[in-house]
Amino acid sequence: MNLTERLRKAILTSKQSRYAIAIGAGIDHAVLRRFVHGERDITLGTAEHLAEYLGLELVPKKAKKRKKKLSDATSAQ
């Protein structure tokens, strides 16, 4: 799930109205409505305000271990 999807999910599952979230996050409620409905994207600054207000953190994923290709293993010899 990407950042946009996480923000939308947090907004939609919140017990607060979208208007209350917009006011609390300091953004225009029309911007929030259009974002939730997928009509427009939001700026990184707006995403930051929403995430902070909703108590979300941006946490890096753990790196997946890459399998060695046969060609990688034979070229190391």
C-alpha cells in the first residue's frame, strides 16, 4: 500500500468528519474531498499535514534479500 492509499484509508476509517480532518490538518476541505474521491493528487506538504494530524508515520520498508542469480555466483569465482 503506497502513501496515498494509506492516507485515504486513514481518512475514510477515521471517526472524524472530513471537514474536521481538513480543519485540524490546516488544509482546505475541498482539497481533501477531491483527494479522497480520487479527483486530484495532493502536494507533499499537504500529505505531511494530514499524516501528522492523523498520527501516521512514514517508515521505511525492510529491504528484501535479493536472491543471487546463477550468473552472479559464477562470475564471483
